[in-house]
Amino acid sequence: MQHQVLILDFGSQYTQLIARRVRELNIFCEIFPFNSKSFNVEDYSAVILSGSPSSVRTPDSPIPDLSKIKGKLPLLGVCYGAQFLAHNFGGEVGASNTREYGRANLSYIKANELFFEGVSEGSQVWMSHSDTILDLPESFELIASTHDVKNAAFKIKEEDTYGIQFHPEVYHSKDGLTVLKNFLVNIAGVAQTWTPDSFVETTVAELKNKLGNDKVVLGLSGGVDSTVAAVLISKAIGKNLYCIFVNNGLLRKNEFESVLNQYKGMGLNVKGVDASARFLKALEGESDPEGKRKIIGRVFIETFDDEAHLIEDVSWLAQGTIYPDVIESVSATGGPSATIKSHHNVGGLPDFMKLKIVEPLNTLFKDEVRRVGKSMGIDAELLGRHPFPGPGLGIRILGDITAEKVRMLQDVDAIFVQGLKDAGLYDSVWQAGAMLLPVNSVGVMGDERTYEKAVVLRAVESTDGMTADWVNLPYEFLQKTSNKIINSVKGVNRVVYDISSKPPATIEWE
């Protein structure tokens, strides 16, 4: 895999967005915690230092080792990264008199500055900091200001080292992508060669080399990630890939049968295993979200272990892990970006399971997975499926899980999703689903008092799931859907719509 750009993470919630924007330039990048020992800096062509909720003025602030980076590789510090460069090399960083957060405009740009080529004075940028650079070190040169922040951008003389106190990665910075392109392409000379076709070619070659004649078992879910992973691995090892689709009892309505039919004709070696009773029994009485995730993950692994023993000489377990799964399960600093929630396919296997793991998509964001699938000719309808969480309805049923609750939520979900399709809204929504709340509410049906469940409908728009906005679905659609759910699904008498964005909320409720 080509490395290209290294992003050192200091705990900012925006770090993932930096990676997304760099990928938009067809440049491959990787994120590592600032103090990680898991990379070789000499493999990269440029380095970006992320922002952070920390302050460089505090004794416990994160301090990176730049001895092999600064002055040797093109370097860009963003927000905290810029403040660290100024503070560490002789400048002064202090608390801002007025915390600048939100939209600002560049009031000064140094003439003929390559870093800002194509960016005009007045360009809108996004600020998010409480500290500010009061004085630049002697070797630093001011290259941009806003009305409130004099040292909004700088470069170090005789080096390809730059710092900016605004965030080019967020869409509110109108010329942010231009700034990143100027730094990475025009200054650092990084080649824009990372495309879906190049990823497929490189990954298939790597899989052939890694797997050889070994047998691989993979869990298919009917979703985009596992399907693209299966096709990639199949291209490398053919019939040595054994696909297993496990019914964990927490799938969408009729999904077990429809998924198996979906893969007919794709040339994949697929076996269906109905383990729903096994999962539901293991989940009895468990209401803690993390507890449910861990149980579902454990039983999933145990089921796979049983099935793998039926295939002679299996060496590998393949998973459709994608980059956000990895990022959200790793803390950069042990602080503000600490683990948000555990992911069912991150963290390795128990000792009793003697399979090695192969994860061909663990460097890709969701939209990139779809583009890779398209480049391999996978059906557009399958690639357009909304994401569905690995733990399934288990994390959409708040509280403990029973077969009756699963039945209820499956019916609600089916009405909602089919309604989106019938109304021509499905493709304008990135992910949709329903949540079953652990509360009853009073209602009236046929002049009789009811005391039944409330459900939440959720529909979001997003690019990769790292951030998401709720979708403003038409009132008429919501009214029709609510009526149909309450009239059709026994046990539900109230429907509400979630209008929370991520952040601060997450897409799933658990």
C-alpha cells in the first residue's frame, strides 16, 4: 500500500475529516496517534499535525517527536499543530481575549504565496480555538490573518513547514480543499495516484501474496462492506474463500432469505447459518449497550468457530472492517478522543480461535468502499444499500432484547424503509432505521386506553458516517409512515422522529 501522507492525531474530533479531504484529492493518507510507534515516518511524503482540545500551555499537553519530520519533510500544523510549532520553537501562545469559534474571513494573504494560490482575501474559514498565537518565532513568516487573529497562517523560512489556526478540513472553510491541495500537491509534490482502480489492483496483489493457497472464511451480511471485501478476496483466491451468512436473530425483516438470494449469480461460495436462537438466549436479561455489543460479538465469533471447524484447514477470518471502525475504537491521547464505542469487528480474536485476521477494507471510508465496489462491477442497488450496524437491531432496541421486541422493531423498520423507497427518498438518505424505546406511553385506540411502546425513526445524510445531519423528511411522508406503523404494528402506539446531528449525538442510539 502506498503511504503518501501521515496525519498525527492529537485528539481532535476533526482529525478524521482531514483524512477525508486528503482522500478527495486522490492522495492516500493514514492517521496515527501522535505518540504511536506503529509507523515509519520515512515511508511518507508529507506530514499533517491535527488539532486538539488540549492547550500547548499546559504541562500535560501532547508533545510529538518531530526530529525526523520538521525541516526534512513538508509539514502542516492545523490549529493545535500550528500552535505547537509556534510555542515549541520560540514563539508565544496565549489565551485568546475572545474565543474564536465558527466562521471568519481572511483579511490578509501574503502576495504570491503558493500556499494560498487560488484563495482570495475575504475567503471564509472555520475557527475553533481558545488559545491563539500571540508572537511568531523569529524564523517564522506571517502569510495570512483574519480580522481577529493576526497569526492565522505562517510558514517557516527555508522550510516547507506551515501552520494554520483555522480548519481547512471542514466544509465551512470554503477554500479548504484548495489550501490542502496547494500544500500536498504544489508544495510537497505528492502524486494524486490513489484511485479505486489502483486500490483494487494493489489490494488483490497483496492478498494473493499474503493468503497464497490458504483457505479464508468470511462473514457476509448483505451490506456493502462485507460484499466488497468478499469480492476483493475472491478475486485473489477464488474458491478458497468460504462465505458464511449468520442469522443472529437481529436482522431486518426477511433479510436472512433475501440476502442469500442476493448473492446468487455473484460467484461467491456462500452458506447460510440460522443461529438466531443462540444469540437471543445469550442476550437474555442484558440491557447495557456495551454488554450487548460484546455478547453479540462473542457469539458471532463462537458461531464462526463452529462453522470454520466444518471446513478443513481454514487459516484466516476475513472481516469488512472499515477505517471509521478502527478510528472510533482507538484513543489518540486517552482523553477527549477516547473510545466512543467498541465495534464488533475491531480488537482481534479470542485465544481459542486459531484464525488469523485479514481486513482488506480497513483503510477505507464508507464512500470509498462504494467506489471500489463500483470499479469491480458490483450491482449498484447492492452498493446503494444503507449501512446497517454489525450488532443489528440489538443496538436499536434500547434495554433488554426479547423475540417479541425484535418482531416489533422488524415490522416498524420494514414499513419505514419500504416507505422511503416507495416515496423515492431512499437514495437521498445515507442511513435510516428505527429504534425501540424501553418505555411505554398512554394512547387511545378505538376509544380504549392503550399503554404500549414508543418508537423513534432516524434518517441521516452523511458522506462517511464520521459526521451526519438529520434529514428533513416531508411532513406528509412522516405522517403517512406514523399512521401505518401505529395501525399495523401490534404493541406500538407512538412514533417520534430524531432530529439530532452527529456530533453531538451518534447515528445509532446505543
